[in-house]
Amino acid sequence: MNNPIWLMTSAFPKLTLAEVIARVKAVGAQGAELCVFRRDGTRRDHVATHLDYETFSLEDAKRVLDTCAKEGIRMSVGAYDNLLAGDPAECEANQNHILKLIRMAHLMGGDANDVCVGTFVGYNHELGKEDGGFARNLELYAKVFTPIVKYAESLGVTLVYENCPMEGWRPATAPTTYNNLPCTLAARKLMYALIPSQAHGETYDPSHDAWQNIDPVDVIANTDFSRLHRVHVKGTRNRAGSLAAIQWGRLYPMQQVDAELARRAGVCQPACEWDRHHYDPKLPGYGGSDSIDWTAFFKTLMDKGFSRPFVIENEADNSSHTGNAAATLQGFASTVLSMAPAIWSLDAEKGWWFNPKHLSELKPAAAKDLPVVTMKELA
């Protein structure tokens, strides 16, 4: 029981890599999931770019590994966009970007150094609105991701999908909020059956199931642990007694209608595209309780032998969403301390602490550099 705690760097969009590392160490964490989003992408929320993906070379990989060894930390990379739909040119750019990240992870040692590539899959709503639309999205996923996963496998890199539905990824007028294929356990199991390779797996975030009134402990109990590579730590507080939930129910997202009609009818309306499921984003142990039984959640993971990183994803209303740098850091620090008794060992002098001797030894960078590849070349 000595899992490392990492920070997801989307909370630090304006900081340099060196500044991010300083904050990782300041809050007592052991690593970071480095966000490496496209600088010319269309996504605007929770994005950051902490490695130069356009020029990243083998020498850059060696420098990153040297920094990790010197600072006593570990890293992975990630970028979260829609790889199945949207403007065709934008979609292809997102796919090609993930290929760049797979190459970068390989140069930094890939699976030998547990350098995964975090991503979304996305969803094609043009297919989704048709009869059998979910099944057709599965077919599209297999077509798009088979060469991507094969490429990752050839380089000794694991791709990991986060289960966020991205419920606010479309306008509040959109009828559904299913915007990322692997947001349910069933979908993930179907995806692995379609592409059996072990070069892809998942990052599980319990908050996304909690606001859907699913107990994350039950999901973990039914998860294939050979596929579980990361756990994102983010809480949610479901709004008890919410008038909007009473009016619209918790099975479907709130629907947007004519504002004047809603006023005359006295019907609640979403304040924005993300305000459709009656919850507030939180961090465990920071500013009050939330709707996840973290004690049971961590115990289930520990009992099943989970030994990989817990990555704190700070999107809390009272922390990173305040825009206050100090409050953002306080949220991270508080969450580290709240997790410590559940996943670290007790030391007579240090209390609950992460023993650095359990950090895996870093293996060398790749033996040689590789050129960037594109989806067209893989096809």
C-alpha cells in the first residue's frame, strides 16, 4: 500500500514545466499527468500544453527523464478531444495529435516507465441519432482506433481512455449528453472485445459515475484490473432536493426550451451547457463532503491490488474553478492529505507518507528517434 499521487496539469495552463514540477513537490505529490493539448485546437476548457509536441525529440525525452530522476517524480502525457467526429479536418488533427503523443511516450520509455497516453475517444452524433447509433459508433471506434492501438502496441505504449461523458461538450439544446464513447463500463468492455490488444485500457474517474447515481465501488468491483492504469481523483456533490432534478428527473439531462415559455411555466433551465445533471464538482476532503464514499472506494482498490498512480484532477468549484492560484494549490494539498491514510503507510516519525523507495526505477529513453506519423500513413 504505497500508491503514488500525481497531479493533472490542466489546472496550471499558464505555468512552465519547471513551475508545475515545483507545485507537484510543494503539495507532497509524486508525479504529474502532463497535459499536452493541441495549441491550435478548438477546445477551450481545462486545456494546457506542458511539452512541445511539435519539436519533441529523443534529446527532449532524455531531458524529461533526467528531470524526473533528479526531482524524484514520474510523468505521463495526455490530451482529451473528440477523435470520432466534428469538422473532418479538426477530427483528423486530433487523431494525428494522439499519434504524436504515443511517439513522445515511446521516446520516454513507454510502458517500461509507465508513461501512458491519456485520451478521450469522443462520439459521432450524426451516427448516434440514427437507429442503432451506439452500435455504429462502436464500429467507427474500431475502424479509427485499430491502427492507433496497433501503433501504440508496436512502440510499447499503452493508450488509456477516461470515462467522462463530456456532458457539456455540446450546446444545452442538444437532446443527449453522451459525448464520449467509453463513459460507461459496458462500452469499455465492448471496446476491448472489438480491439483485444492490451495496449489500451482506462483511466477511471469515479465522479462521472457518482452523478449518474452509480456507486463507483460497484464499477471497480466489476472492472478488469488488467485494463485499469490510472484513477482520476475528482469528487462530485449531487444536489439533494434540486428543483431542477425534481422537474426534469435524474435519468435525462435538463432540456433547454424557449426562455419566455420556461419563465411562464416556472420550469428550471440550464445556466450553461455543463449545467444539466444537478451536481457540483468537488475534491475529496476539501471544503466539505461529497457524494462518493471515498473510504469504501479506496479500500476496494487496495483490496484488489491496484498499485498504479492516483491522479488528482482539480476541477472543483471551490478550488481551480475560482481562478485563484492559491486556492487551486490548497485544493491539491488538501486532497493529498485526505487520501494519505487510505493509500500510504504509517511511519513513526513522518505519519502517513509515500516511501520513495517504492518509486519504480526509470529505464533509459528509447534507443533511437522516430519520425512523426499520421493516420493516412498508418492506413
